[in-house]
Amino acid sequence: MVRLPPLNALRSFEAAARNLSFSKAASELNVTPAAISHQIKGLEDFLGVKLFRRLNRVVMLTDAGQAYLPGIREGFQKLYDATVRLQTVESSGVLTISTLSSIASRWLVPRLRRFQERYPDIDVRLTTSDHLVDFAREDVDIAIRYGTGHYPGLHSVRFLEEEYLYPVCSPALLAGARPLQRPEDLAFHTLLHDDMKVDWAMWLTAAGVQGVDPKRGPAYTDSSMVLQAAVEGHGVALGRSALAADDLEAGRLVKPFEIEIASTFAYYVVSPETTAEQPKIAAFREWILSEAQRDRDNDATVPIAVR
């Protein structure tokens, strides 16, 4: 089997032959002329032929060098073309994202139009699931997770912090026969629960409220459904700030009380370490970070409902 010469030596030969100058080749490749001369000498020794005639301050290709150059130049062009094709494929095509339906419907989907406008060659495929995606077995490029950020073997970046939890409800609950004016008034309203273990007991304790059963009321398997039930006036939800923000801004929900409790979880965008820098994956990660920053830049303190 024929052994091929080192790639760096071939790069030096092609640049020197094209420029007919070791100095110009060195400048192009960001090395010293002595390094180019050393690479060419090594290549000539490897091939067993002289490729250049070294004259006063100039170099000329030998017959062997002239015969060798077209094939080397064609080879580098093919390498370049293959790399461009690969990068084009990796920065376009289908991007499959896995996430919880709550963050998908309440935060991601309303913003995806901006991603598609910025990257029209990437087709997003959004899947929702409650289980942690297995990147080794499932056809998923990137995932959004809600947790502590400890995901061994994965590239993980926090993009949304869940700073506060607080009650939210329809503006209609602020009026009527039992208006929601004080935390104690929750005794006369339905508490809504979700499966993310957002704990009413913790909030009621922080608010110093007694006589309200923290477990009563319907439970939903999805945080988005809990918020939608609150929008429809079915009761009071303990909202997570990232998910409730758009509904509060639009006036579909209101925050009836000042009392908040801190959350220890946050949202992370994760992908396998081996594919984290693929152009389409990196593009989505950078975009989602910019969207989260945009939210922080535009964020104002959520006002308490005016009665």
C-alpha cells in the first residue's frame, strides 16, 4: 500500500508552488519561511525527487514539481468542496428538539418564528415528552430540560432561571361574591395543581395562611394546562415565572399578591458533547440564549393586580 506524505507538507508545497515563493507561502500559512523550507525538504525526501530549483531569491518548479502540482491542487479543492457540503448540510436540514409541553406552548412556540426567520434553511421538528430523552437511542438533536442542570455526559447551558413562584388567576376572580383580595381568601377559591410538584403548602406557609388545605383542588399532568385553567377562571394556580410571564403581560392572568417563593430549578438546553458544536445545534443554542436575554432586558417587575 502506498504511503501518503504528511498533509502539512503538501499544504506547504501547494502554497509555495502557487506563489513561487517560500516567503509568500509562509505568510499565507502563518509560519516562517524556514518552516516552509523544512516541510518542502521533508516532502522531497519522502518522494525521492526534487520539486523545486532554488535560485537566487527565487524558486522554480522542477519537471517533477510541475507534474505533481495539478493533482495536489485538485485534491485540496475536493477537500474544500466536501467540507463546504458537509457544513451546509450540518447548518441546514431538520433540527429535532425535545422538551416538556409546558415550556413548548407557553414560551418556545411563541418565539420560534424569530428563529425560523433567522435560519430559514433549518426545519424545526418539535417533540414534547415528560421523560428525559435518550440521545443514544432517539432521533433528537437537542433538548430543553427543567431541573438542576446536572446532566453527566451532556453539554448543558442554563438559559431561563425560575426565580419565583406565586399565585396567578384570571382577572375575573378579583371581583364577584368572593373577591380574591387577601391570601386568606384562597379558602373560597379552587387551588390548581400540576405534576411538577409546585407546592401550594410552601407558598401558604410563606404567606402565613392557615385554614386552607394545600392539597384540595384538581391536578393536571402539565403546567401549561394548569395555567390555561387559571386563564379560564377555573381557580388559582401557583405559577412559575417563566411560564406565566406572557399571560401576565397580556392581561390574561393577574398576580393577586406580592408574596413569592424562590425556585431551585431552572431551564437548560442540552445536547450530546459530541454534537454540541454542530452548526445547526449551536445556532439554536445561541438563539435561545439571546431570546432569554431579550426577555430579561424587557422584563419589568410583575405588577400586583389593582383592585
